[in-house]
Amino acid sequence: MLYARDIALLATPIGTIRIEGDDAVVHRIVIDPGLATPQSATAAAVGRAAEQIVAWFDGTLAHFDLTLAMPGTPRGAELRDGLVQVGYGHTVTYGVLAQRLNSSARAIGQLCARNPFPIVVPCHRVLASGLRDNYSAGEGLITKRWLLDHEARHGGRHDGHDRHS
């Protein structure tokens, strides 16, 4: 049975965060560099996500505890869980994360590019080993840099090196 999704809109320093979901699950988070009028949600999972994302932006939350829609495959779930394990303020290269997860750097790149939960599933913490880097949410690399700098300002360590053991 398909139910209508509830939506919350949050005004943040990187634009509007749109959270979609229902009482049980967050289905999607979108970073829109434009500004929209903030909107509260009535669905429980969306409300929890909004509260936690606001706390993350305030610098008082480093780890999310949300129920997210499941990836399409068990392997997708494994890869997403591995990405979530990259700690607050830490970074890792695509290659190192791929090695950790017994995958390929290309698969990790696709995981990050298709991530329906930016910030919560921290693809911004994955860096290219060379000079070329990407970020598919918000305003791309400007947004990625802001997210990494934010974590560094609030107690995380970001120096371009993997510090997650």
C-alpha cells in the first residue's frame, strides 16, 4: 500500500534541506541551494530527522539515529553501512573505502553519487586521491567543503587524511 510522504523543509547555511518520509522511515533527503519557507512535518520519522539535522548544523550532534529506507540490495546496504562508519570529521579516499568494503573505487563513487541521504549518510567525507573531487548534492564542491569545514569547527578532525580506524 502506498501512502503519501510527509515533507519537512529546513533553512540551513547550505540552502534548504528537504526531508521526505512517513511515520516509520525517511525516504529521501535533498539539499537545495535555494531557499524555501521552513515547513514542519507531522510524520514521526521525518520529524526525528529534522530535529537531528538541526542539531547537526548546531554542532551538537555527530551521529544520526534514524530509520532510512533500505537500499535495493543487501550489498547496497553493506556499502551504505560502511560509508556511515566513516566518522564525524574524518575523511577517507574512494580507494581506501573500497578496499575496506571489498569493493571498487568506482562502486564507491556510484554509491556516493546516488546517495539519497546526504549529510546523514556522509558521502561528503569521501575524497578523491588526486586533485579531482566531486559532490552531487547542493552546490557540489562548495557544499562538500562547507560540510567538512563545519565538522572540523565542531570537534571533528579534517585534514584530508583518513583518520577512521
